[in-house]
Amino acid sequence: MLNRHARNAFTRLFTPLAAFLLRLHVSPDAVTFAGTLGVSLGALILFPLGQLFWGVVVITVFVFSDVIDGIMARLANRAGTWGGFLDSTLDRVQDGAVFAGLAFWFFGAGHSFTTGALALTCLALGNIVSYVRAKAESLGFDANVGIAERAERLVATLVVAGLVGLGLPVPFLTGTLALLAVASAVTVCQRVLTVRAQAATGGAG
């Protein structure tokens, strides 16, 4: 979920930990599952309790498993299509937990139906963004375009949610989710139009 420069920096930071886990015979897949479990529990337990800041702290800690498992796979010469498939699939689970956790809180004790509805909207549109690219690539097209990649959507949501947990007014999160929903919708359109243009010129592989 990180861009290239951030991933390179975190790779240097977490390589010793990845090597240590391999020496303990921990598999990259186990780290992937543990990270997803941690993110999901942090979002689905702490967010609905109104603990937005601590939920973000827990999620952030476990999100780094997305970097560590990849480093471990490369160090162990196990990088391949299975790892990429599993990582991408569980990314969707993590996204679902984050936005669902926010929706639970704001539909209930958070008393902001609009914010909860926007959280679910971002979840739905985010899944469509990912699906369009995956389907396009399965047909031989390139749909790696758009203004709202997963990393940007998730980071923006977590940063503002954490600040709301520290006292920032809720409308800041509402506005952020609204902007992300619009950006996600635009990204879907960009990807669909890109594939349509490739299909019209016989661009599929």
C-alpha cells in the first residue's frame, strides 16, 4: 500500500526484523495473516467503541506487516504470484474492517449518520476501484491509472480519524471521506475509460 520511495525506506528499516522472523521459522504468509487479523481487530473493536485514536495506533502497527511479509518472501526466495494474490486479497479485508468500524461508530454512539454513510460509500467504491483494475488485467488490459490509489485513501482516512480521536471536529473526517468518495468515483471512471480506449484499439494482450 506504500509508494515506491516510502517502501524503499521501510524496507531498509524492517529488513533486520524480517530476517529475524525467518530465523524463527515464521513464514511470510503467517505475517500476512497476523497483520490482517491485527488491523481487523483494531478497527472492528476499538472504532465501534469510539476509540478512534487508539484504533488508528493499533492499525498502523499491524499495517507494516504489508512491508515485512514482502521482505521475508524476497529474503527466502519465495516471492511469487501466490504471495501477491494473498496480500491483495487480505488488503480488501483490512479496508473493509477499517471503513466498517468507522461506520459502526458513527451510525451508533458517534451520532453522525452522514459520516457513517460516507465510510460505507468509500468502502464500496474502493472495492470497485480494485475490481476494475484486477478485471482489466485479467483480460490483458492496463488499468493502473487514477487519482485515488489504496494507499492514499487509507492513509488519509486513518490520519484524520486519529486526529478526530484526539479532538478534531468530526466534520473534518466527514469532509475527508466525501472527498475520497468523489476521488474513488473519478478513479473508477478513469480506469473504465482507459480500458475502453485500449479495447477500441485492440490493446488487450
